[in-house]
Amino acid sequence: MSAILSADDLNDFISPGVACIKPIETLPVQQPQEDANAYEVTTEDKVAASLPPPPAQISLTDCLACSGCVTSAEAVLVSLQSHTEVLNTLDAHPSIHEPWLSQNGLNGITNGNTRISNGLSNGSNGNHAAPEGMLFVASVSPQTRASLAATFAVSESQAGNMISQLLSGPMGLKAGGAHGSSFTWVIDTNVVRDACLVSAADEVLSTLSPSTTTSPPSSNGGAIDTPPKKPILTSACPGWICYAEKTHPYVLPHLSRLKSPQALTGTLLKSVLSLRYNIPPSRIWHLAIMPCFDKKLEASRSELTSTAWLPSQPLSSPIRDVDCVITARELLHLASTRGIPFASLPLTPLPLSTRIPFPDPKLDAFLFPRARRGAQAPVAGSSGGYLHHILRTYQTQHPGSVLRAERGRNADVVEYTLTAAGGSGDVVVRMARYYGFRNIQNLVRRLKPPKASRLPGSRGAVRRPAGGQEAKEYAYVEVMACPGGCTNGGGQVRAGEVEEVRAEAGMVEEGGGIGGKGPVEQKEWLGRVDEAYFSASSSDGEEEDGDSDTAMGGADDGLDVVDGVSRGYVHGILQHWAELTGVSVRDLVHTSYREVESDVGKKKKSDVERVATLASSLGGGW
């Protein structure tokens, strides 16, 4: 999705295009006649024709249901998730405060319905209804922290502390607003990503295992209850998913069924908090701070709502697992709108004495480890390291195997081959990385099913896309829409914006500025963001209690550990979560995909044409 989808840029309005999924009836504006009688009785039609048409309100949910592109600021006014929505929500609802923690949702009192003064009141206060209280939680991606770290010349860890100070600290949002509302927890999605990495490796190993029986094809190629086909394609990038669902539905059977770290964090937070505190999901408001605008589309998906984990409690309307998504640039707008100098926020973490424990001890230790796990190696890439973790898992199961990487047609295409030990050259597995839509188009073209030849005398011969067999030899492909990976997301601070952001913050150019806005300067700037991303570690002044095993939950007893991630520990956390909520691990961790069909932009048949088609199909004449 283009960066023009920042809410700040959508300030113009031109009539919707003919392919808009929500067109408005455009009536000609009539000029008033000079001799018109002011006391003449008129009709509603005449009044409507004399008024300018209202803007077409199109939400991101509508964009997901439309096969044509309606996400253009030049055509429609799109209703977006933005920093303005964050501030409006904080001002409309007081934070739910600590007294309800002692109840723990286990004393028979349903929080959200009691008349108490902690933001949960639904009753009246004098002659005015008390505002509904909300439990505010946030999650932050490592790519966002890296972008802000490069911008303000601090470490990735310090940038994360600044974000926490803004969202939860005394100098941040808590110091202003109608109610002084702030976020109770700020989650690092790196932690939940470990669960995604382990689950991704499990999915690939299980799907490609010789003992796995191939299930018959489903009418819905991306159904949650069907395993993906080889090659398995990453599903963590919503821009890529949207593209596949709308333009190439034949790749849906290949998509991984796993939720992204953003989606999985939302499911974890809302399912556990609503259960343990007896708070309706609608009273838990989850903000995600992500590197690209496409994450707003992901949050709007109907599959990522409370219906996935509350099947026995149907709601009048499903509650989204992620209520709002903003990017690094929008986070800075949020701070400046409240008059908070982001660059002046403390670089240190919030005091441990102010931290409120998560309502489950095991999940608290998982979400808030005492020590951060070391940074990923640059070879893992800037998009979470799915491919790298799966390859390392295969290497763990094949001791002595050798991994060879070969660059493709450009730096965003890399092929990996894992060969068995002993110099036999036997291939254990082949995988690849495809970043950027130009490369993605080549990939999906190779996966396109062969078509029967229409040439006379072909006798059933088929035409295969060039390179199709080569693409199908891959076991797994890490697919990301942005060239260079997620650190280059559309919502990140760009090279041409750095000087302006630093000037607004009153900073002196300490780390050296970027002199221009061209592709060369942007590439140099992306290198700095990547450096901040890969240099993330636990040695940036944060307090550490215990050894590195504590970062994995204190479990290293012979468990299968891959790149510092304990697979056994993660499996135990997921199983504990499933038992806590009464929902299977599959339903909590997986999701589904579907082909998006629409008549938008297509010529519609007239009634005469439809009747003629029906008559001919029934054998009748016309």
C-alpha cells in the first residue's frame, strides 16, 4: 500500500471513480434561478440536486472486499486508522485502573458492569452517564524501533524505552488528555514472533514429512483446516496476502496458515485479558505500532476477530484483535499533537516498581522476559527471520549439513540449498527469499497452473510457465512486499524526512544527516536502519536479572534450541494458552484466506442479455 494512505495526506476529495465499491449518486448541482420564488414549495429531489454530494466514506474493510483498487487519495476519502483515532479514543475513555486487578475476574463480579470508580462504571454520575472505561494495551515491532533509533541516533533498545515512556510513562500520554488515559502494557512483538517462528518450522516439517497424507483439495484453497501445498509461502506480509487474494487466487493453497506476530499478539492479549479479568473484548483496546500501512489492512480482516476464539459466545458484532495500527511516522505525529517532545523522553525503561504483572504468571514471564534475546544475524533478514529459522531447524535435525546461498537476479532474490553431510551432495531442502512486488510477480507466474493447449493436434499438451518446475522445487519461500524487507516499510521515517524530524525535535545533527531524497540517499538511510535493527541486544543499559536462560523462560533442560529459541518452551506456552482459553492451539495460532471476487469495474450484463443467456442454457431459442 502506498504511503499516501497516511491520514494526514487524505485531505482532498474528488468524486469516486466508476470502479468504486461504494459509489455515490452524483446529481448535477443546479444553479439557483434569479427569479425563483423564495416561498415556493419544492420537492426533496430538487433540494438534493442543489446540494453538493457528500464524500464517499470507504473503510479499510471495504478495500479488502474489493478486487479493484479504491485506496487512492485522489479518488476517495478513505476512513483510516490513524494517530488521530488513538488520541480520540484515549480522550473518550478513561483507563481501567488497578483496583480491578485484585478481583482477577474470579469472584463472580463481571468487570465492565460494576458501579465502581476505576473506569469500569456503566452507571450514572449525577445527571451524566460516566464514560466507558477501557483497558489500553500496545504492541511495538522491532522495525519501528529501528527506524526511530536511526532517526534520533539512539540504540534500538533505547528507542523502545522512548516509546514505552510515551505510551505509559508520566511524561507521556498520561500527562494530558481528557482523562489522562495511557497504556497499561506495551508488548515487544519480538517475543510473540518466537512463537511464530517455532510454529512456522512445525508447519513446514509437518507438511513436507513423507508420513503426512495429502488431504483432498478444499473448495476454499486457504482454509484453516487444510495444510498448505509445497512450496509454502510466508503469510506475515499483508500487502502480499492482499495481492494474492485479489489477483492470483491459485497461490492461496500455498500460503502458510500462520498468523503474523501482530495478529497473534492481538489474539493472545484479548483472549487472556477478557477471560482473566471478565472484561468484554470490546473494552480492551489494542494499538499496534508497525512499519507499514498494509498492517492496517491486516487488522481489518474479518478472520482476525473474537469469533476465532469466542465461538461459544456469539457477539452482536465481532471485535477485532487489533483495534488500530499506526506507523513510526504516525507515532511521532501523535506525540507532537499532544505537545510531547519525543526526542526529550527518557532513554531508560520504566521503573520495575510501576510495572503491573500480566494476569497469568507463565504468560507474564513469556511476554516480559528478564533479559532480551540477542539480535538476529543479518543473514536472517529484516522481516522476522522465518526462512532463516526454518533452515536452522532443518540443520539441527541434519547434523553436519551444509547451507549454500546463491543470489538470484537481484539482491532481493536469494536461493538456499541445504545439502547432507559427507560430501554426497544430496539435497535436504531448497528454499528461497523473494522481496518486492517485481520479484513476487515472477514467483507467482511460475506457480501458475499449466493450461491445456488450444492448438489443433496438441492432444492434451499443456503450456507450462517458464521456470515453473524450478519454483515448485522450493519447500518454503519467504515473501515480503517491500524491497529490502520490513525495515523499508512505507510507514518508516524516510531519508528525506530525517532532517525535518530532527529539526522539530530541536536536535543537532550529531549522527550525520542524509543530504537528499533520492534512491541513493534512501539506500544509505536504510543501511542505518538495518544496522540499528541487527544491533539490538540486551546490553543497552537495561537491567538484567539472571542468565540468558531466563530470556527463554528458564527452560534449557535438553530442549531443542534453535538460534536461542527454545522450541519446547514455546510449545509449552502455546499449550498453556490453549488450556487457559479452552480453544485449540490451531484455532489460536492459524487463520484462513479466501479469494476476493467482485464485479467492481466489470461491465454488467443487461436484463436482456441475462435472459438470453438463461434461455440458451436451457436449450430455448430467442
